[in-house]
Amino acid sequence: MAFPTSGSAQAPVASPAPRPQRVAVIGASGYGGLQTLRLLQDHPGFAITFLGGERSSGKRWSELTPFLPLPGDPVVQTPDPETIAACADFAVLSLPNGLAAKLTPALLERGVRVVDLSADYRYRSLARWQEVYAAESREWPRDDAGLCAEAVYGLPEWHADRIGAARLVAAPGCFPTASLLALLPFLQQGLVDTNGIVIDAKTGTSGGGRAAKEHLLLAEAAEAVAPYGVVGHRHTSEIEQIASQVAGQEIQLQFTPHLMPMVRGLLATLYCRLRDPGLTAEDCTTVLQTSYRQASCVEVLPVGTYPSTKWVRHTNRCLLSVQADQRTGQLVIMSAVDNLVKGQAGQGVQCLNLMAGLEPCTGLPLLPFYP
């Protein structure tokens, strides 16, 4: 070992790099899990330390996904709270509705902080969740009303401080994310009528998950556009819950999703009546720009430029644009996201960043490959 001679300048001692925080991904081989792993694999602040799954338990990762190799080719394990707690600081749960609630209480008891990508904790009332998700409630009964009330709704642009301090975050899905990011600034400012709001949304087939479903087959979905859940879609009440909180009054709105013949991407077009019909598209664009001036994952487009789903593919961005129809007094808001990234896994990682004290967009892609 060489020592500096008298009078020589000593090089500064570099501080050791902080230890990456350890993350378990449960439901690793589904679309949400795969996107989460892809984002975490190159993330500077996190290390993947546990892969969990039921049907895939006991299999080498390379058997399931040869297209996404992981260091050491880990074995997928049955999600056991003790094992997870021994090797992880955080857990991302990408499980079917109803299943996350079976695992979450035990993880929290053992000090593991949870980001849930399902709908299990998006409602502050367990009774409301049981009403909306009646089939899942019958199959997997729950008694964790306290955790429903505790969970923070994981929309980082609106709840960043609470997410940062939370031990349980319920990341919203793709339709609520695109719709709420577009709508909330105008509700907060009282600029639109709370009656008669209509959301028309279109999404790719990956929104239906990886399990085989007849209506998602290529022969069924290709060369077609089809509405579904026209009345009473599950996401309607979720959007209404957050919109009502921001508006300070009960809101009912119309939401209709459509399935598009593409793999990924989501475009929501919202129609609201302006309380001041003299407001211009430029005025409303300024409202969005002011609301999201510090939100790196949201971009407000110039008036007359309308978002395309291709512009956000594989990114954690939401693109917003507005137009005001002064003939009808209607405000038209357009919102585009990648349903699997900003609409699911990327949003989950954005929440993880906040919980870990990192910049919210750390490790998240913001620029697409085009076309």
C-alpha cells in the first residue's frame, strides 16, 4: 500500500455507493411483473432479490422468459412472507384482484413496504371494494378494512408526499391514471361542470393480462374496435372516488372503454362543460402546465397537437392536450399513456422511488423508440 509523502496532495476518499434497496416482485411472469422486472433490472437504486409466483413456482426464470434474462437465472418461489421479509425491503405485487390482500397484511407485519398493482387497496372502504369486486370478494373473503383506509392511492403527481411516507401504496391502473391526470387540474380549479363528464377510452389488448382469454385472440381482436363494460365498468367508481375527493363534492361520470387491435397503449378523450365558456384552449393548456410544471412524467402538448399512443410506447410519460369548443362550451381533454408502463408497472416503480427517497423518475424511460 502506497502512502503519500510529506507535502503531497492526498486524493479525496470516495464515499461508498449506497446499498441498493431490495425488491421482491410477486406475480413475476405476468405482464405487470415482467414490465416491473425490466424496469428494475437496470435501476440504480434497487436490486431484485426475490421472484414470486404460484403457477410458475419452482421453475427457473429462463424457462419462463428466455427473452428477459436475469442475473443468476433465479428460481421462482412460492410467495412466503417470512422468506420475502428476510431478503426484501419492498414488494411489488402484480397479482389478480383479491389475491394481493391475502399476502399484504403478513408482509406489512414483517416490515416489508408494499406497492400493489391490483385494485385490492384502491378503495378506502373495504365494503365498497367488496361491492365493486363482488366475484373476487366471494372467492377470497377479506377482513382488512383498516389497511384499505391506510393505503395511499399511488398517483405520484398528486400524492407524492403521502406515497413517500407510506408503507402500503395502491397503484392505480391504466384507465384511471390517464383519466385522472387529465381531469383533476380542472376539477381542482372548479373550471368544469361536475355533471355530464364523459370519458371515452381506448386500449390495447395487453390490458387484459397474459392469461388466455377468447376476446383477446388475434382472430377476435384484429381489424376490430369493440366497446366493453359500457355501463358499470369497475374503473368508473375508482375514477369517481378520486375525482370527488379533489372536487370536494360527489361526482358521477360516464366511462366507456374500447378494445383496440394493438398490443399496448391507451388514449382517453374526456368531455366536460366549461363553467366559463369564454376560456380558450390556450387558457386550459396553461392550467395543465401549471399543475404539472414539476411533474417530469407528464408532458402538456401545444394547442393543436394531439397525443398518439405511439408517442408514449415503452415510456412512463403521460401526454396531455386540450381543445375548447366555444360553439358548444365543451372542453375536450386528450390523454395518452402506455398501459403497461405509466398505466401499471412504471407507475409502481415511480411510487417505489418516492418511498425510497429517490427522484420520482429515477430509472424510468421517458423517450420512446419510434416508430
